[in-house]
Amino acid sequence: MSAHVRPTSPPAPVAEPRWLDAEEQKAWRAWLYSAQLLMDRLDRELTHATGISHAYYEILVALSEAPERRMRMSELADRCLSSRSRLSHAVSRLQERGWVRREVCAEDGRGQLAVLTDAGFAALEAAAPVHVEGVRTHLFDQLTPEQVQNMRDVGETLLRHLGPR
Amino acid sequence: MSAHVRPTSPPAPVAEPRWLDAEEQKAWRAWLYSAQLLMDRLDRELTHATGISHAYYEILVALSEAPERRMRMSELADRCLSSRSRLSHAVSRLQERGWVRREVCAEDGRGQLAVLTDAGFAALEAAAPVHVEGVRTHLFDQLTPEQVQNMRDVGETLLRHLGPR
DNA sequence: GTAGCGTAGTTGAAAGCAGAACTATTCCGC
DNA sequence: GCGGAATAGTTCTGCTTTCAACTACGCTAC
């Protein structure tokens, strides 16, 4: 955000922008607003009820599902769509809470393993019902089975394009 | 995030959580991941190409569409799904760039108007093609017309539930 | 008119985050 | 085995966001 760069301001525009028509605008806005509002709502409710933000919750879930409840930092970052830096900070904070601990990786001296502690697992168990109830109330309860199917279809289609980052 | 509160830990659970089955899990994950990846991607590309984050872009768009390119702070915050505080900070930073200025509101001495400057409008004009191209490439180009319709339908349905914040 | 309450918006402190720079280890070719 | 590139992770810096005060004005009733 520090660079107010205008990119190679071309004397002639490279190509006419493919503007959105009114219908596309509506579709885009509906998607954007609903996505923002839903994520916001779920995060807020979870945080207020349990003290665990959705980002932290995702980390705990990933670890709880991993073999021996441990995972390499990079793998965990990918799984949580998080940057290395962000994950490193987040794990440090979870460590302060006693929910995660770090171990050096046996096979690779550079590597670190994030390990879910029993306390961390307990915290996750307490939070899970709150989270699932939020997803039900604000998402599944609002949609017909067909809409759910469509939502999944659109999501998976987009993932095929965006997925292999 | 500072309070690790467990909420009134009930001796007996209030109700059995309505867990997600495997299909629902997949639908939820597809939605969540695709939404995060898409927003992330659009924000990143826009920021790198123009120096304007998606959050700032939304503010500029809202102002550019408002009568006389000006809008009350609260109204603008609502329009951008932003907290008052966040918007106030953001407008201050846009003001430093010379893209927005504040005016006191004539009708209500408490009120402030955010006004888009000519420089701000020019910055928006430069950024808009980049933004629209991103939305096309990563969203509309990936979906069939039917999928777009479904996406809109789901979005609007969710909005009816989440909308009146 | 003025006390008390509600509303509009700002501010300050602390937490969170991205990106770049940095450290430490491994891998590879010779 | 050794120099250099690649990889794993952390740390540093600066920006952004949140939350909780706080200021200032308006509204209503007495």
C-alpha cells in the first residue's frame, strides 16, 4: 500500500475493459456482500462466544485432523490459506495459550512441527458446537438442498481455477 | 481475542450439535476456500497493479456513484460493510493521498461528508479496468451463465438473512 | 434554557497482518 | 566434502483493523 504506483500508464489503453453489465454487477455484488457478511458474522460470533477467532479455529481443526495431531508449519499454512509469516505469528500466540507447541522436525532440521496439545484439543471441542451452529444458522438453514448443491458446484469450479496457487 | 472465555460451560449440553455430514462439509469447504482465495487474489492483484487495496477501491466507488460525489461517513461505512472506526481511519489515509476530503455537513453539525476529489476520481478511473479484468478472469470467465445465475441466487438468499445488520 | 440522553464521528492503544529481510539447514554438482 | 542455490521458518517494519474511550452536537422534556 505504500507505493502509489500507476502501472506503466499506457498512452493508448491496451484493450477496452470488459465492463460488467447490470446483471453481472448484481451477481458480483450479491456474491461479494454475502461472502463478506457471512464470514464476518461467523467470525464475530465464534470469537465472542469462545475467544477463538475463525483463523485460530481453522488452525486447531487442521491440527486435530492431522496424524498424531501434528503438522509441518508450511503444510499447515497452505491448509489454512495463510502466509508463512501469519501462521508463524498465529502459532506463537496459540503457544502462549498453551494450545499448541512447537517441535523440531526429525527428518528435516530446518522444519518445525506444530503440535496440538490436550488443552488445545479441549478448547477446540468446546468451540466446535458454536461454530457448526453458526454455519447451520447462517448458511445451510437459509438454503434449499438445490441451492446448497449449486453453491458447492460454483465453489468447486472456482477452486479448480484458483486452487493451485 | 484477549478473553479466553468459555461461555457458561453447561454441565449438560444445551442441545446436541447439528454436525455437518460429509457432503455438507464439502459444500462448506468449497464455498469458504473459494471465497477466501478469490477475495485474496483480487485484492492482491489490484493492490500490486494500482496501489489501491480492494477496501479503498470500494470507498472510491461508493463516493463516485453518490450524488455530487459526496456521502455521509456513516452511510459510506454501511455501504462498504465497514465499521465507523475503520472507515474514519481509511478516509484519513485517502485524504493524505489527496483523493478524498472532508466537509462538515450543513444539515447536521455532527456530521461529516466525505468528498471524492478530482485526483481521487482519476485514481479510480485508472484502477477500474484492472479491477474489472480481475473479476472477469477469476470469476465470470470460469462460470457458465447458469452458474452465474445460481451464484447470484445463493448470494441474494443469504443477503436477505444477513443483510439488515 | 438546560439537563440528560442519544447519535455522529474521531482517536489511541493494542492486536493482526503482509512483505521483505534474515537465519539456519539441506540439496546438488563437482 | 565444499561452495552455492534452494527451502523452512522467523523476525522486523509499517500498515490496517478492532475495541473502547472520548468529543461534539442534536433532541426532548421539563
